[in-house]
Amino acid sequence: MQIVLPPELEALIQYQLDSGKYRTAIEVVLAGVIRLEQEEDIYQGRLQELQQDAQIGWEALQRGELVDGATAMAELRANLRTRYASEA
């Protein structure tokens, strides 16, 4: 199998070879593929976390435990003022 690369990608591979970090173009491409796999694994893990967070939020909404953004920010500011006032 032969892959034809655009000139920009060929230049990037050559840059990596010239840096001395890699000995062959295959090593450069393999490093890129490994990095892509790692990023996809991270993305999948983060996606699952976000889905869990969304589910927790949905369940809290169903129980009537959520407040609007303005109320939440006001509560946070009040808590911070109280905390810093007690530390002074």
C-alpha cells in the first residue's frame, strides 16, 4: 500500500526527521497514530464523565434541587464573603 501525502505533511515529517528525534518517516507516522489513539481514549473517558454529570444534573432537576444561575452565583458570593470575613 502506498500513501500519497500532501506537501505540508511531508514537510512536517521531514522537520521531525531533521530534528533527530525520529530515524524514519514510519516512526514519525507511528508516533502520530499512537498520539491519536491516546487522545481518543482521553476523549472517550471525558465523554463518559460528562454523560454521568449530565445524568446527575437531570436527576437533581427531577427532584427539584436545582436553582437558576443567578441564584447560584449569589449564593457562592455570599459564601465567599462569609468565609473571607471570618478569616480576617
